[in-house]
Amino acid sequence: MKLTLFRGEGMLVRVARGLRASPKASIALLVCVVLIAAAILAPLIAPQNPYDLLQIDIFDGKLPPGSASRTGSHYWLGTDTQGRDMYSAMLYGLRTSLSVGVTAGVLALVIGTAMGLSAAYFGGRIETLIMRFVDLMLGFPTILVALMILVVFGQGAWKVILALVFVQWAYFARAVRSAALVEIGKDYVEAARCLGLSSPRILFHHILPNCLPPLIVIGTIQVAHAITAEATLSFLGIGLPITQPSLGLLIANGYQVLLAGLYWMSVYPGLLLLVLVFSINVVGDRLREVLNPRLEL
Amino acid sequence: MRILKYAALAALLATTAAPALAVDLTIGRSSEQSSMDPQFSRTGNNQMTAEMIFGRMVQFDENLQVHPGLAESWVNIDPLTWEIHLRAGVTFQDGTPFTADDVIFSIDRTDKVPNSPAPFTDTVAAIANIERVDDLTLRVTTHNPAPSLMEDIGRVFIISKQASEGMTSDDFNSGKATIGTGPYRFINWAPGEALELERYDGYWGEQPEFKDVEIRFISNDAARVAALLSGAVDLIDAVPPDDISRLQDNPAINVVSVPSGRVIYLGLSMRMDQAPGVTDLQGNPLAVNPFRDAKVRKAISLMIDRELIVDRILGGSGVAAGQIGAPGLGGHAADLGPDMQDLAMAKQLLTEAGYPDGFGITVVSSNDRFPGDADLAQALGQMLARGGLKVTGVEALPYNVYSKAATAGDYGAFVFSLGASTPSTAPLLQSLLHTYDADAGKGAFNRVRFSYPAFDEALAQAAQQFDPETRNRMLEDVTKMVAAETPIVPLYWQKVHWAMKAGLTIAGGLSEDTRPQDVESVK
């Protein structure tokens, strides 16, 4: 079905118009697009594959930004202790951070939405069970729960994603449930029920599309959260493996030598992480303004 | 009503006054003991902590030479019989006198501590019988002539029979049984956080300068340096090599550096038919364990550029090693240099061994045991990859997890270290390279399960020599003989650094211990 909300205007059109109206959000969106493209194209644009032990050389370790390598090229952002080109390492780190963050965010969205919709639609015991569990999840500090999961299951990209999904789905479930409760009381749902449509059909074809605006907003913000949480876990040394650093692990490695004056190993990945998360949040904020029916643009 | 008010006020004062207890010296230490039971594990961390609280029959100076401790003198009546005279007037920290019974009890318990990851068994393996002559005299008979008997049993920490009979390692951790004759008394241990100690005023030796001492465990290098710079701690150990020059330039900081007897090596496990982490080029297990072939071990040694590691990873804080015993120890073979990188020769040896295209290998190491350990593992990964192996992974784990798994044989290629705590190389060779024999206490650290009977035999003969010069010459020969087999791949000997507030100094030595009794104000 066509998504017609708000004065008969298509949602995508409204979003595009809303983003364009704010220069701040437009720039942030542009930054996001550039960073995502850089992450996807990392193997093509990075001068070096920092995960290939044959391409890095500790002879070139700890070089400050702008130094020449032995082959005559330049390390514009310097090298780390192992001799990795920081620019290449950051591109690959961005790739890792983004893919972990987006995968975790999308999986949490899918699981959280299913749970939230079920709670709202079926009500009764199912709702109590799901929502009390959601309350329980929201009561624990995110990092603590993720830490425990990683301690139990061990390190690795998929385990980090599992931990992040586990701590994030509850946010989606709560938001979807409240949105769905509002929709369920409306006449069109009543009408669908009278027509004898099946529960899944009503849930996914009629209620869900109308719950999308809050979901999109939370989804954006939660991807940013997932990226930050992954960086935190890696910084604590229990996230991803040491030979394939994400942005958080690059910062952690650089932090070890920060006091010795080798600032570029942690400051540059830190700045990149800051820019990435900040841009996603700005876009997310703007989406919230655009999609909120109570706010008129 | 008024009484109540005063009571409330008094209670308030009491609670605010409590945290103000002054600590005279706070030490930031990089790694922590795994237990307060001095006989639980003989790793450097555990021994270092035990030396603060417990006494031993002999003491080792900064060059690891032996001096009388709780034993005042000893005589060798015949090659198999010794008489040991104990120091009079020594008391335990609970006030009870120290006697021959405590020594016998301690030696007897040495090889009976359950679950010990690194037992002291070999320190008492030579003893056939030990008997009490009187309160302060012992007679020891040995199975074979044992010239180094006092160095060996002298390493056993003496615990109080009265306080620790029937006690477990847990009772030591809680402090219930932690009663020694050493310079400091146990107050409290919060694992992962701090150990609190108080000077024992009844200590028989020289009184340390600082009364209340707190030892904080800060494994993160940068956090430890930051703690010193912020004044949260007075002294730190294991200063990261990158920070040395900047700390030396800081007038508020004093840096003390010494060469250490600790050798850092790469172990290649021959223990199982399939070495963990070692595969063919497609990632499938190999039919045989390649590390059982001396040619493969030598080839790996030839892939490593030790000078580059010392220069790049350690900032010069190390000496490339070609054997286990550091220069200065009796039995160090001066003419046995480190392997120089030779990739062509390595390739040839691999081809001769049947691996012309190499094989897959995972390198594992600790990440908080000694400065640069995680970086070292990654650098080794690079070098082995250039040498023609397929490096499938490099893992760096916290030491408390890592050492247990390494001892259990979970790793194929792993970075480990061995600290020296004796005047000669004999105990190092015996614990690291002797055929593993848990009952005899030999090869306690032989995690790779290297076995070479002719070497075992030659080492035993050297150890039975009473004349130190003959013994050291024989140890040199044994060292060269076993080096031809590349039982482990020696990498370098550490240089260690402490940094402290200006006005303090530490008497550091080959054993690289960080002990409060060695810290004093500069006069």
C-alpha cells in the first residue's frame, strides 16, 4: 500500500523536504553518505590493507603524520605501533564499526518491532510478559549487560553484534508498542477486523506502516548508540580481535601511547568516530522533527 | 535528647574520620598475584607479593646471589647430608616463635597445594629426608649430591605451622592464614584492586622505611603512568618503553632502570599430535605436529628480526637473546649469540621439513604481563608471515586467563617469559626444558613438552658438581647442546624501568621485583 500520512503527502517526500529545509541536517546527511561510501569502498580507496600482515611493517611504526614510507609514498595521518597506515586503518575501522553498528541496529529493530507489535495486539498475559521483560532490560546499564555477554560467549564480531542486539531491542519494543496501541484503537483496524483479515495481515500491512515514523527515528539513534557501544567494548579490550581494529580498538591502542606524545594514533580515529556519531544523531533529530505529526514545519 | 544529639555527632565524626587514614606509600603495579598463598604458584607476580609477607631460608640480593635468611648457616657434612642452623629470635607476625617445625611443615606442604598452576615441586625434589635435630637445627639428606640444595629449598616460603595447618589457599586469600616472618603484615586484599600492608615491627631484619603501604593493581599502561603523574600513586613498575624519555625529562619524576634476567620467548608446542591453531593452507588440521621437527622450530627462529623488535617495540629496552640464561648468570654461554634473521635459510629448512609453502599458524600472547607483549605478538605475526607462514590470527589476552590456558596446553605458538630468581642458569634450564615430570618436579614450566634425554642427563650431571666453576662450564656446554635443537625460540632479555616521585628510589635487581621494602627516600 502507498504510505499516505500527513495531509496526503508521501512520507518519503515529506522526509526529503524536511531534511532539505534544514542546512544543518543536510550537511550531516551528506557527511553520513560520504562516510558510508568510504566504508563500503575502503578496499578500493585505502592505500594499504591494514589487515594483511604482509603489507604492514614495524620498520614504519610510530611515524608522525606526513612521514614518507620506505617505498616513497606518504603516511598522511601517521602510522601506529605496528606500522599500519592510520588513514587505511581508519577506513577499515570505519567499515567494521559501521557494519557492526548497522547490523546490530537492524536486527534489534526487527526483533523489537515483532515483540512490541505482539504485545500491543494480543494484550493480556503476552503483553505483561513482554513488557515486564522490556522494563527489566531497560533497567540494566547497557555496557554492563554487553560486558557480561561477551565474557560468557567470548570475543568476535558476531558476538559483539549479539550483545548489542540483546541490549537494544527493548527500546524498539517499547516505542512500537505505544505507537501500535494508538493505532489499534482507530477505525481502520476495526474495519480490517470486521473484514475477517488474519492477525499477521492486520499487524504487518495495516498497523506497522503507521508505526514507522517513530521506528525510523529510534532506528537512526540506536545505530549511533550501537557504534558507540561497540567502540566502548573494543576500548575495554573485549570487543573485536586485535589484528582487525574497529575505530574503538584503534583509539584504545593509541591511548596506550597518548601520554608519550604519539597523539595521532588515538586522536584521528577519535575524531572520525565523533563526526560519524554526531552526524547520525543530527540526521536522527531532524527526522524526529519531520515525522512528528504534532510539529508543523 | 541532648545525649542523642551528641551520639549522632560522634557517629558522624567517626564516619568522616575513617577514610582519612594515611598511607605512607602507594605503589601502582602492572600485574597481580593469583593467590596470597605463597606456595600456590611460583610465577614472578606471586613470589614478589609473598616476599613482602613471608621469609625464606636464604635471601637473594639484586644480583641473585645467595645470603643467609631464616637459615643463619649451613654445612655439607657429606655429599648427601646437610645440617642447617636456623636464625634465633625470629617471630611470626602473630607473635609465635619461628622454629624447625615451621620449616619442615612448609617444605612438606610445598608439593601438596591443590590446583597449583606452577608448583614449587622442583625446589624440594632433591630432598630424601628432612629431620628436626632441635628447635633451630635441621638435618637434610638428598637422593643425589645436590650442591644447589640451599638455593633450591631456600626458595620455599616459610609459613607458620600453627597458623596454617589444615588451611587452604582461600584461607590465605582472606588473610586468616597469611602469617609470615617478613617485613610486612597482611591487612587486606581486594582482588583486581589493591593489597594493603602494614610494617611488622617485630621483623628480624632491617626495618623498611614506610609503615602503611597500599599496592594498587593497574594493568593498563597509560592508566598507570597517568596515576603516577597525577600523584594517585608514588611509584609504578613496568613503565612502558615509549614513556621513558618523557618521564626522565620530568623533574618531578625519578626513573630507575636495570637489566633483568627475564627472557621473553616464543613457545612452539610439541605437546599434542595437532598443535592448537596450526593448520594447512586451507585451514584443515595437519596430520603431524610440525613443531615436533627441530628444522621447523629453527626456521621460525630464523624468521625473527630480534634487533628490530627491541628497537621498534621496546624502544631499546631489551637485549636480543639466543639462549635462556641472561648475561651475568652462572652458566650463560657468552659465545652463543642470537639467531640473525635469514629468510632464505628459513625457507630452505621449511622445504626440507616438507612445508615448502608453509602452514597456517596463530600466535597468542598476554596483553598485560610485560611491556609491549601484545605489540610483540603482532610483530611476530608480521615476521612469520614474511617468513613464509600463513598467519591466521594474533590473539592477546589478559595474563590471568592466558597463563592458565598456556599451562594447560591450549596454545600452539605462544609468547611467554621466564624470570630468573637464582644465581645460575641450572634451575631455568631444568624448569623450562627438562622432560616434563610432575612427580619429580622437573620441567614444571615445560609447556611445550620438549624432551631430549641426553640433555636431561647432562644437566643432571652439571647440577651435581660442587665446584661452581666446573658447574658453570658444564652448564655452558649443556646450553649450547640444547640450543642446537631450538627447544624454544628465545627472543630477548628485558630491561625494566620503575618511575617514582622525585625524592624516592628503589633498589631494583635482576629479579625485577617491586617490593615496598626496597623503596626509600633519597637522603
